[in-house]
Amino acid sequence: MDFISILWAIIFCGFIFAVTLLILISIIIYATTKPYPIIERFKEEEYFNDPEKKTKVKFPSIEDEYTVNLSVIIPAYNEQERLPPMLDEALDFLENRRTERPSYKYEIIIVSDGSKDKTVEVAERYVEKYGCNKVRCLELIKNRGKGGAVRLGVQSSRGAVILFADADGASKFEDITKLEIALKELIHCDPVSQSELIVNANALAIGSRAHLEEESLAKRSIFRNVLMYGFHFLVWLFTVRRIRDTQCGFKMFTRNAARVCFQSLHINRWAFDVEILYIAQKLNIPVSEIPVRWVEIEGSKVTPVLSWIQMGCDLGLIWLKYTIGAWKIKSDKVE
């Protein structure tokens, strides 16, 4: 037998071994995986502070009827320094909108994801200042990860439209108007003035930094650029192909779209954005990607190597577990 024949035999055997191993792993994963997420929530996490009545009040549920136009969910882990500027910007914008539209109602839910610093104290100061009808703090007893924190905030919200925004304030909050316009174009009703119509519609408008990619490439190291391109390739290969920036922390949902997507979310860590968009894609929920302004703020919790590796592994799990049916989506497709 010549060298080429031996080489092909080795390649063939290696291929058969890899396929057999993948099938075996898939069987084990399928047999040991719960098809729907088990959402952990402690009793203490079901309540927020009412400073006026000096008592604890139970959070509502996303299954309830909406009572405000907009809910803003802000996941925060050890964000005592970066949170105040972001909240000031958001509240200034929303209070100005209320001045122009007295009937407009909003809420901000700050989800402290097991913070060890004074994040909760900072949040409660804003609750005292603006009242718990406008600002609420959901204090998680232990860290869940960004995806887990956002989900619990969403599931405690009252808004016809739900936005989640990062605590660092990297996105300009007033760009919310761009997302609202995008939602209006998708479902033909105004998120600001037609909440009764938009609440049961299904659509997402997501902020995107893809238009800033060329500038970012020049500032980052070659190693970080390789990691970024690798992540984008894995996203394209395994999950979502029509979205250029899945990770921007500035995403807006109609209430029903948020309810449907987050009830099937399994990933609690950084890659949860990708799974949310994957679920929306599988359910035929329309998604509009909109360029927004973005400035990098010091203090990021993402570690360039470990976080990207973790996200890469999560992308593989998303693809594999949904492909073999180990993970399932609760809702039928949207027509």
C-alpha cells in the first residue's frame, strides 16, 4: 500500500471516529439536558423597595397586562461608578419626554446581579429620588450572569415596549428614538403613542456598532481582532446570519416578543444575545439592526480571551443542543 492510500485510510478512520464521537456526545447531551430552562428565583428577589410606604412590594409579571409605555432593564454587576452617569442620561431623556407627553409612563429596573460593591445603594438613591413607579431595583442574591439578570428584569417588567441597555452608558440613550422608528416600520404602529397596538405585536429593534468596525480595528491589537473575527464567524456558522453585531447592549422588544423569547432562553452568560436572536429567527420574529452611537467606557467586565472562548463554546452548545432537540423553544412560529 502506497503512502497516499495510507494517508486516505487514516483520514477516513479519523472521520468515522469523529462522527461516532459526536453521535455519542449528542446522545448523552440529549439524555441529560432539560428541554426548557429552569429559572431560579429566590423569594427575596420577587420584591422591590417602596421608599414612600417603607415596605417591600412584589414585582409584577410579564404575563400581566402592560401598565407603562416603556420598561428599561439595566443589568448591573459592580457598577457603582459607571451606573450614575448612565441613569442620569436616561432619566433626563425620559423626564423630558414626559414633559412633552404627560400621559407617557416609563420604568427603569436596575438588576443588581449579585454585586459586591455599592451598586444597590446607588440604585436605591434613584428610587428615593424618582419614586418606585419610575425606578426599581431588583437585587439578585447571587450572580446569574448578564443573560440571567436581563431575563429576570424582563420578566418583572410592565412595559408595552421593553429595552435592555448596558449600565456603562456606552450607547447614547437618546438613540432609543432610532429603535422606536425601526419598530414602527416593522409593525406599522408607534411605540410611543400606540402602546395598546404594539403590545401584542412581535418585533425587535437592536442597536449595532458594525458601522464603527473599521475604526475599532485600527485601535485594537491584532490578537483581539483575530478573536473578534473568529467570534463573528462562529455566530454566522452556528446561529445567526443576518445580524452583523449581535452583542451591542441596546435592544428593544415589543412586550410579547420579549415574553416569548426570554421564556426559552438557556444561556445566562455573555452569549445570551446570540441565543435571543436565534430564538427570534426560529420564530419568524422580524428583527431590524440599527446603527447607534457608541463609546468604549473603561471598566468592562469582559476579559478578552476567557470571555471570547466561553462565548465560542456557548455558540457551539446553542447549535448542537437545538439541532439535536435537547433544547426546545416554547412558542410556535409567528405567522
